[in-house]
Amino acid sequence: MPELSSFPITERWPASDPHLLQLYAAPTPNGVKISIMLEEIGLPYEPHFIDIGIGEAKDPAFVSLNPNGRIPAIIDPMGPSNKPIGLWESGAILVYLADKTGQLLPSDPGKRYEVLSWVLFQASGLGPTFGQLGYFLRRGDSDGDHKHSQRRFADEAKRLLRILDVQLAGRDWIADDYSIADIATLGWVNGIINRYDAGELLRFEEYANVQGWLDRGLMRPAVQRGLNIPARPA
């Protein structure tokens, strides 16, 4: 039986089945990257809901796995050399799971690096920008006039959407085939449009290629399941 006791997080969130990959996350744009990926590749896993609203990602047990105190994180009991491994940062986890299963990341070097470029585009640009825009939209004017900040991040979000729209011209997915680039990006685009209702602000109707791509992604059964994992407590 895999030994997970060396990971303090398993004391705070015990594994029901230590043979399974353990996912520590919440159904946020970053969190659902991994649940969608796991649903797509069919790798059995055990999800643990981390309530970021009450600061559970700052719990010492969680920080012992992810020193940055952010979801998601995983423990794979059957990591390299069949030894348990803990991982954090959603982009790194996506690449690890793709390499582990040989799915959703091309083996051809040129195509592989193209996909990785778009994963990093999401991680370094699209995600942070959409996250900041969502923050200021949620805050409204509660702590003063946030209209300048909203404008700033909305303008940058529109620039990034234009880049994505050009890339998606004449193709169904961001790279040649559905990949971790789509999984990394989909939750963020869906979140800013459907969770924060920013479609009108961003003039989302102008990005027809992105609209079509988002619709195709949301139709995938694995995406539909993954968007709600880990489930929030009733």
C-alpha cells in the first residue's frame, strides 16, 4: 500500500483510498484545470475540497504541500519510480499528468512546445489578468472608485482575447488537437464570461472564434463534470 504519511496534508484531509491520486482544490478557474484534466484522461482520483473562502489554503497542512498557499495541489501515490510525489502549480500538474498518461500533450517536440507556449500564455497573462478583472468587478465601488482598475484590466483582457481569437481562426482547438492548452484556458474564459458576467464589458461577441471554442469545450462531458469538482459542501 502506498505510504502517504510523509505528507502532513493527509492528516488534515485524510485519503479514503491511498492508492488513488489525491486532488486538493476548489472549483475555481485554476482548480478545475486539474479536475477537468483528470476527467479527460480517466485517471482515478480522490478530490478534497479546500475552502479558500475561509483560508484553508493557508492552513499549515496545505502549505506543507504547496508553500505558495494556493490551490490546486496533488499527491500521486504512484509517481516517478512508483514513489509518491506531491506537486503544486496547475501548469506543472497538467504537464505531469499529460506525461504520466501520454495524453493531451503531443510527443512531437515542435507540437509539444507549441502547446506549452499556450499553457504559459494562460499562466503568465490570461489567468492573472482575468483574475484581477474579476476581483475588481466583484468589489465594485465598495472601497472607493475601482473604475480605473476595471478599465485597465478589461483593456488587457480584450487584448489577450484578440490574440486567442486569431489563434483559433480556422481551427477547433488552440493547437492542432484538444490539449492541456485548452484545459488551462477554458476555465478562465468561462469564469470571466459566465461567473463574473463580463461578456458585455469585454464585448465578447467580437471574438467569434473564442466563442465557438468555448462552446465546444463546454460541451465535452469531462469538462461538464470537472467544472464542479471538488463539489462545494451543501
